[in-house]
Amino acid sequence: MVKKHLKRLAMPKSWKIKRGGIKFITRPSPGPHPLRLSLSLKSLLRDILKIGKTTKEVRFILNKRNILVDGIRRTDPKFPVGFMDTIEVKEAKQFFRIILDKKGKLSVINISSKESNLKPCKIINKSKVKGKTQLNLYDGRNILVEDDKYKIGDTILITIPKQEIKDYIKLEKGCFIYLIGGKHSGSTGTVEDISGNKIVYKSDNGELIETLKKYVFVLGKAKPAISITNKKVK
């Protein structure tokens, strides 16, 4: 049985939330994101975005159906939100994306309304279904495609919530990557070499670093296909 709450002292180090104060914090419901890369919608709104000071205020906001996650209205305070998910606060016309900062902690950046309709999704598996190829994506989505060109480890840029493929980004030399695991979690760089299950990439400061392929999230062909830093949003 999954516990509803989690002691703050035991919460993942990737959560950018103070460990002091209230003893417990809401545990996100089981979902596609691992606990390390997700947190409850309630914690996101109250502790990170500061939208609502109390649980009661957050519940009121959610019950007004004012919050969209990846283009879908969500009202469950325990709904898990994670890496690369987009958040829209409808009435305030604010848009956010969940990323990992340089310290590997879940963080939130402002994005434009146009960009809130786009989401990069890593392909973690694929299979054949009635003559078509089914792509299994890291956030639990499954998309059927006619073409079998897509490979595990690659990324597709989709529209949300319609899930139309806008771009296909291969895991290859020169591509821009985001590290979502290991001791370099949260760092970015460009791929220099691929050998088996290992990748060598050049970090932002020019250092060559080796990491496991499973920790790599392809984000662009030479530069990121979406914003990964805060920008002024008009």
C-alpha cells in the first residue's frame, strides 16, 4: 500500500522544498515519472510556485479547474507532475515547465503560451501493434506511427494534448542533451561519442564527460528545441 504522505526529511534530494517546518509532505500518486523526478501538484503549487499558501487554498484553486497539466485540467492535489511537464494557470494566463536545475533539483521556468503546447518526449520502448509501430514514451504516453524510423533513446517533440509529432530528434553525435540521472543530473551538453550503453558529451564549460545512455534525454539537434532557462514572457 502506497502511503499518502512522506516525511520531509525523507523526501528526494531533487525536491526544491525546505525540509524543516511541517513534518510531512504530500506524496504524489504513482505515475509514469519516478518519485525522484516528480512531485505532487499540491506541493508544486504551494511550495514552489507559491500559488496558495495553505492546503485549503490550493484545493480551492484546483476545484475551480484553473490548473492544466500538459493541456489537461487537473483537480487531484496528489496528481504527479514531473520533468518536462507544462503547467498552465488559466485565469492568470501563466505558463511554466518543470526542468532540472544545474544541481539536479526539480525547478520551474516561465514559458510562452505557444511553447506550453509543445513537449519533448523520450522514447523508452516500442512495439508492433496491428502493423503499426507503437512508441512508448517516458511520461507514460503511447503513440502509434506508420513509420518505423524511430529508435529507443531518441526524442519526439509533440503537441499537447493532441499528441501530434512536430519534430524527431535522434540521439547522435552533435545533438544537445539533458542529463536526468547520475551525478551530473541537471547538466547539459553536446554528444561527442556513443559506444554501447555509454555516451561521451561535452559539457557547457568544455569538459568531456562519460555517462550512461539511460541518463540522457535528447533535447535538440544542436541546441534545445524548447526553452530550458527563464526568459521574459510577453
